[in-house]
Amino acid sequence: MSQKVEFKPGITWRVIAALFFASAVLLPVSIYLSLVSGASVAGAFSYITVILFLEIGSLMNAHLSKQELFIMFIMIGVAASTPMIDFIYRQYLVTSPIGWSFRDPFTNKPVPEVIPTFYVPYWKEIEFGRTLLSNIWFFPMALSTFQFGVLTIIAEFSLTIICAQLFLETEKLPFPFADISAQMINTLTDRPPDKMEVFIISAAIGAFYSFFLYGINTISLGFLNTNIQIIPIPWIDLTTGLLGIEKFIPGAALGLATDPLAWVSGFLIPFPTVVYMFVSSILVWIIGNNLALTIFSNYFPQWKSEWTFGMSLSLVYQRSSLRVWLIPQIGITLAIAILAILQNWKVIMRGISSLWKLSAQSKAAGYPSLKVLLALYFASTITSVFVFEYFVPDFPIVPAFLVSVGISFLNAVVGTRAIGETGYSVSIPYVWAGTIMLSGYQKIDAWFFNPIVGGTMTPGWVQNIKVAYLTETKPIDFLLAFVIAFIFYTIFGVIYASIFWMIAPIPSTAYPNTLIAWPVAAISQLMWATRQIFTANVVVFLFFFVFALVLGVGGSIISKLTSVPFSLMGIAAGTSTLPAFTIPLFISGLVGKYLMPRIVGKDWWEKYKTVVVAGIATGEGVLVGLAIGLALLAKVGWILPF
């Protein structure tokens, strides 16, 4: 990465207007679609809104800069997100028959009677009320927004700048998927004729395919109330059925993703990393699932009792994730996180020292000094621990402190390094659930409130900062824009969630997805809280922890002795990614490395491959946004006043 980037501001009144537009106009659409179909459309709205503002600006002779376009593209989806619906779900949790069917093992009372009121108001108070704009909701929303909004943002902000300094400024990892957004933004603003031609053709291909994948399905739901799928979403299931792998390898999870980006992502990721992702994914989800069902079934008895012939890929993935890979992935990811820090301690020390005394480039980027970053990080995480201990006073403070301060940092480092090498982030799964079980804590309140377990947003934020570098945008503006978007979606989210709730009960037939998804979510959450899921198998944890350590150290040594590439992060990403996604990744990696250079020429392919992927992504996003718009027009009279 060049050290001579001249950063320009990305936050202007036009950007703030676009974020306001997203929260005021697009957010209710996102809420409605999530309630009706479960669809997440914030990403599609980013493409539509960016192109809309770009063309309006051109017509008014007020052209958007690429810095403005970058902030809009990244933040529109944030401003149109729908987290405030979670509070209505909490009400459902304590008033539904499902909630009352579970009993707290510690007190033997129905769960709604012991769920803490700082999580959701007492069930009798909200039984007949359908609005968040009430004083009984003020404290739960304020506490949640402070703990998981304000404090989390501060912690992630600090970790993001530290990791950006480590992996962008010091080590200069490629962050392959950052080029997709950067190419789209630079092409749309600069409009070089050669790249625009490739971009438009690629966008047309992406839109054409996405019409058959998403468009027909979305439009049919809007106009016909029928789910018509020409191409299966999100994958072709090869686990069961006529071609099912279960006949030959019981327990295996096999499929092929159908999203177009799954078939072009391999163009951008280093091929050795793609190979390691592919191999580790096959070993875990096909070979490993089968071994856990057969040879090692004594260690995974619940998986053996639950698996049956005919289970779909989705169901095999869900059950094997829970019954087989929950503990192993904690051990693997923790080991890789430790190795990543040990193997890169020189880079980490150089990066930290460069933050201690900021370079001209870091000052231009707007980075605070290390003293400020550490103060913010420790203040936010430690404050979150004390807030947690105030409301859950019997929980031991040491594990809460270690998780919030220590695991947050590990998540940030290993996740950012993984996304920097592979484009895919990894994190230590089920950290808080494991902490509760291993601590021996028996009460139910810790399942509904916890200290910050951060570092999970940091990898994506650092990747966005890489995009900021590529678009010459002042990186600190990205983080400031997130704060603005957070304020907008919090305010408008409460208002619109209340409006939809007042129009009709949630769940209800007016919002069909909630009748399906919310009971499943409630059952899963309450099974965790009543300790019907998690089994802390220390032997399995230690085996995979040690195995990952040995594999990482051994692979690094062999790589240095033989010059054979080794990607620890490729292995980490592959173990948590289904073959349905790594198979297309591997195929596109082969095509991009060996076939395309022969067809179009090596120089042409190296110059335009990122433009091709960016065009396909843009075509998909625009088509999905238009299809959603048509479906909404068909549903304008979605509920009658009688």
C-alpha cells in the first residue's frame, strides 16, 4: 500500500442527507421485509441509493466525489438496518406459549418469571401493550443501547485502528474483497471508458443471472403470494435426494452455492489460500461429519441420535454445527488466534510502536495515538464488565473480565488477519455460552445479558478502511459516519418498529416470517438458557486445540524449509465455511489462475478481473433492489382497515 495517499474528507452534507434518507425512507422497508419474508435487503439498498444519488448529482451538476460515494455505499446498509425489532422479539419471548413451556433449572419456575426485567419489562406489564414508545421500555432499550451500542462501538473503534495499523500500514495484507468495492466506486466516479465497458457488461451478466435467482422469486412473492424458484436459494442441495452424498458418506454436508459472487470470489483470493480453504472445508464438513457419526460417535452421541437419512443440507449443517463442531471450533480458533499473535509478534510490536508515535501518514488518516486507543479500549471493556456485574452480581468477575478484555482482542487480531488474507473472517464461536457453562454459574440472568465480547466487527471495519485507502478517503471518516448512521437507525428504528407493531401484532399473519422464524429462535435461545444444548467436553476441546497448534507450527516450519505455501488463515476460514461455498471458490480460483489468462491474456485479466467482480456484484445488487421495489408496489395495500 502506498504511503503517499492524500486523504480527502468523505463526510459532507450530501452524505449525511443520504444516511438520513436511508433511515427515514429505506429502514421501514427493511423492517417490513424482514418481518414478512426474513429477507435482509440493506446491502441491495446500498447499490440502489448510491446510483440514485450519483445520477441525481450529475443531473444537478453537483457530482459526488469518490470519497462521498465510498461513505454512502458502506453506510447506507448500516443506516437501513433493523436491530430494534429485537425488543419486540423479547416481548414475544416472555408472553408466548413457547416461553412458558421452558422452566429455569435453577429455580424450577417458568422462564418468563425469571427473565430479568433489565432485559425485557415484566411480562404482565407488556401483555396488552404494542409500542416501544413507552416508559416501561425505556430502561431495557437504554441499557442495551449503552452496553451493546455505545460501549461496543468504542471498543471496536479502538481495535479497528490498532488492527488497521498492524495489517494495513505495517504488514500490508491484501484484503482481496476490498478491491471489489473500491473498483465499483472508482469506476462509477472516474468513468474511464475501458473499465466502464467491462463494468457494464459484467453488471448486465450479474443482473441477468440474478433475475432468475432472486428476481422471479421476489416478484412472485409480491404479485402471486407464491414462492417460485427457478434456481434454488441459497444452494443446490447435494446432501440428500437422488444425487445425495448421504448414500455414500452418511452425515456429510454437500451442496453448491447459487449466488453469483460465490462463483467469482476465487478470482481475487490468492490461489494457495483458496486450496487450503477448500481442503479444510471438505475435511470438516464431509469427512469430519462422517467420522463423528461413525468411528468417533462415542464423543458425539447427540449427533448420532439426531442424524437420519433424508436430512437436508441446512438441517445437517445446523445440527452438526451444534452437536459436533461447537467445541472443536472453539479450540481450533483459539489456537489459531494464539499462533497468529505469536508468529506475528514482531509485526504487532512494530505496529503498536508506530501508533505510539504517529507517522505523517497515520496523522493524515486521522488515527489517535496508542495511548488514546488503549484508554478507550480498556475503558469500554472494563466498564462493560462492571455494568454486567452490577446487574448480574453473582457471576464471577474474573472470567467476565478475561472474556471481555482478552477474547475481544484475540477475535480482532485473528479475524482481521483472516479477512486480510482470505476475504473471510473467523471468530471464536459461542464464547459467552462456553464461559457461562465452564464457570459453573447456575442462574439464568447471565444468558440474557453479558459484557462486551468484541472484535467481531473489527475485521470488516478494517477491510472498509482498506477501501478508504483505495478511494483516498480519510479513514477516520468511515468510523465517524458509522456513529451518525447508528444514531439515525436507533431513533428511526424505535419509531418504525413501534408503528408496525401497532398496525398488527407481531408475530401474526400480517408478518408471516415471524410466525416461522421467531418460534425457532425462541426455542434455540431458551434451550441454551435452560442448559439443554451445551456440553463442555474438555477432552474434545483439548484435542482440537493441540491439533491446531501442532498443525500451525508444523505447517509453518515445512513451508519455510520447502517453500511450499502454507495458509493458517485459509485453514481457519475453511473449517467454518461449508463446501457449498468453498467448491465454487476453488473452481473460480482454478479458472482465474489457469483458464482466463489464456482466454483474454494475462495482462488484461490482471487489470480487469476486479472490475469484472465489482460489475457482477453491482448488477446483482441493483436487480435485487428493483425486484424488492416491485414486490413492495404489489403489496401497497397489504392490510385492510376492517
